[in-house]
Amino acid sequence: MKFTIEKSCEDTSARAGILHLPHGQVHTPIFMPVGTVGSVKAVHQRELKEDIGAEIILGNTYHLYLRPGTGILEQAGGLHEFIRWDKPILTDSGGFQVYSLSTTRKIKEEGVRFKSHIDGSYHFFSPEKVMEIQRSIGADIIMAFDECTDWPVDYRYAEQSMEMTHRWLDRCIAHLEKIPPKYGYEQTLFPIVQGSTYKDLRIRSAEYVASKEADGNAIGGLSVGEPAEQMYEMTEIVCRILPEDKPRYLMGVGTPVNILESIALGVDMFDCVMPTRNARNAMLFTSEGMINIRNAKWKNDFSPIDPLGITFVDKQYSKAYLRHLFTANEILAKQIASVHNLGFYLWLVKEARKHIIEGNFKSWKDRMIPKIGRKL
């Protein structure tokens, strides 16, 4: 992997760059639609490429390991071939899913024993096992195995968890060197910074991760319930330490406002289930604010979903029609809303990139945030 910075913002830490990966280029800042099990919910791969303009998507090690399983993926020639996606893929290590299974997992130094949410069977993830699974999946970018802690969390536990995550990182790096890629191209490992919302822990973790000189780095353990101000504070601290010439990935973030503020702090990559999850529940993101399309106020509104017509569906469907589909419980409602929300997120980061290059990112961001954060 190669990362080229094209332009840096003078009055913020925002930057526009290009990731060069085995399956193509990714222009940053970028949002990655979440395709947890090899599918972005309610969205066709053709729509992802042609209508939404996705340059990279995310898959999940935990879910793909359970279904369809690494055997099937290897027979198919990797996840790219299995889902017929010829652009880059990033895989999450499964650490967040282990975190979410707090009642059915046990964490030890060796790794994590957990219970499948599908059939109740027990499985064990170690750093070495997670590297092997991600070799089988074949993503362009793979994540180190980490523990994502709750918020709030006791300082001592956060420290112990962070230190274990560092030891797991070393094991990931060592084991990855022993097992070659399976599909004829290199994979790039991103370490993950942890430390909850404790400033000194975040500094220590960022310094440790930076010392590994990886080709890219991730910031984990945020957007798990802490106030947005603390998330921004931790992100800013970490971005000041992580190498400027390497991409920075803020995991699981977030709202459109979160994304713009984090771009200003120096983050290049984002993912979140929010656009598709909210879409399936009739919540739309637009350039003027958020819309609950089920509300009666949209019943006779035949205007486009977004006044700027920034996504494919805005040129096709009205608010009244989409509201009708949700009211009638039509599957198409979730499809249209999902394509729209993802299209909006991709439009937002592309606009941010454009304004970074033009040199007026901060003034544009300051105008956009009050609008996109309000409810209509």
C-alpha cells in the first residue's frame, strides 16, 4: 500500500490524499460502507459502484468466519471473488463484535473464547487465528486484533486492556510474517490505538502504535457512548502522534457532523453502520438536515429527497413517494433510503476533499455543520 497526500489544510489538520491498494485507488477522506457479511444491507454491488460511488467497502472477520466460513471463501478465491467486488476491501478484526458479546465471551491473554450468536457454538479467537482468517478473506487492508472496552471504564482496566492490545499487536505482526497472502497480492495491516478516554493512555498507545511503523493506523474504542467532545479530544491527541504521512482510520464513526469534525482533526478514513441502519428505520441524512420520512409532513411533498439532488435517488424519487413506501412497508423503501444515505455520506466526504484541495475547507465545514446536524 502507498499513501500520497495531495493537499493539506492550512487552518485545520485536514488533508486530501490517495490510497494505492491492490484493487485500486481510494481518494481520501473516504467513508467505507459497511458490508459486514459480504453485503451492504439492502444495496446491490452495482449501486455501490455506479450510483453511490463507493471506492472501498468493509467486511467483518467475526461474521465472515462464522458464515460462510473461511473454507467457502478460499474455494471462491477470496471475498472479492465471492461477492464480485473488484475494488478495495478492509476487514475489521472482529474485536468490536467480541466487545458487543460481553455476556457470552471470556477474554484472556491467549485470546477470546466466545459463543456464536447464530447457533450457540463456542469459538476461540487469538491474534494468530485472526490473522489467518483475514488471510483467507483476502481484504486489501486488515486490522490487528484488539479489545474494545466499554465506556465508562475503570482506569486500571483500560490500562490493562490497552497493554494486552499492544501485546496482541506484536503477535499479529509476528504471525503475519509467517503466513503468506493467499491470492497473489499483499495485504496491509493497520494497528489500533486504544486507551478509552484517558489522555495519558491514548498518548502511550499512539506512541506504541507509531513505533511499529505500519503503513496505516487506526483509532479504536471511540464512539461507544462517550460525549462527542471527548471523542474529538482523544482523536486530536492521537492524530498529533500518529505519523503524518500514513493514513489514519477512525473506526465506527459516525454522524455526518462527527465525520466533518474528525476530518478537521486529521482523520482520513471512516466507517459506520449509521447510514444504512438509520435508512432502514426511515431516518434520512440530507444537506439541509435529518428527516424522519414517516412523518405526515412529507405526505404531500413531491420535492426531491435532498434539495441539491446530490445522490442518484434524489433525481428519481420524491419525499412523498418514499414516505408512501415506508407506510406501505415496501422493501423498496429500505433500498431507496439506504442508497440515498450512503450516497449522501460519500457526497459529504468528496465535498470535504474538494474544499481541502481548494483551500476553503474550514469555512465550508463551519457552514455545513449547523445544517446537517439539525432535524427537519
